[in-house]
Amino acid sequence: MSDGIYDDVIRTESEGMKTDRMEMIVEIYESAECVRDHDFRTETNTHQPLQRTGSDCVKIRSSRAAAVCLVLLCVLLLTAVIVLCVTFTLERRQLISKNENLTNERDQLLTNITNLSQEREGLKIKNKNLTNEGDQLLNKNTALTNERDELTKQRDQFNQERNELWKMLNEMGNVKL
């Protein structure tokens, strides 16, 4: 029986050692994660003992998650700013191109207006000259009409005098010369 008592004691001790070993392994891994996640550059000369609760690891993991989220948000914001800058730049270039086209079109229209104004002035001058020539022709026509009327009167007078002379001649024709 004595062998059975010792067997139980040895078995109990070995099982206890296995449990202690399991707890030590878990503690070692938890401590290693805390050390791995710890930033030694910001550490001060005061050494704090590692806590076995694992809350430091949770804090480090949550702060790491927050940092990752912050970095992702920054990347997203930077991407949005770049897209907006590119979009605004393209729209600005299109507006500049449209503005240049409209400026060229305006310059062409101003040139056309200037040419048409000069042509209109030339036509006004020609119209004035033609009106003056027409007035001169009307004056000449009036003068010619007056002259014609004068000549017609003179002709009528000469015809009347001739007729009178013929009458006198006819009356004298009865008289022999």
C-alpha cells in the first residue's frame, strides 16, 4: 500500500507541475507580447514592473488599433484632397480653355464689327456722293428743262414770226416784185 500512496503523491505533484508550467508558459507569452508591443524609445529611466493582468497589452493593442484607424483616416483624407485637387485643376484648365476660346471669338467678333463699321462708313460716303451727284443731275436737268423751255419759246416765236412772214409774203406775192 505504501507504493500506492507514493504513486498518488508523485502523480499529484506531476500534475501540479504541469499546471504550474502551463501558467508560466501563458505568463511568458503575455510578457513577451507586452515587451514586443512596447516602444523602448519613449521609455523613461523609471522601470515599471510588468503586470500579469494583461491590461497593458490590451491598452497597447487598442492604442495600436486607434493609430491604425488614424493612419487610415489620414490616408483617406489625403486621397480625397488629391482627388479634389486633380478635379479642380482639370476643371480650371477646362475653364481657362473655354475662356481662351471665348476671348478669341470675342476678338474675331470685334474685328468683324470694326470691318463692318468701316464698310458702313464707306457706304455712307458713297451714298452721300451719289446723293450729291443725283442733286447735281437734278440741277442740270432743271437747267436743261429751263433751257429747253426757253428754246421751245424761242422756236415758237420764230415759228410765229415765220408764219407772219409767210403771210406777209403771200400777201405781197400777189404783188409782183
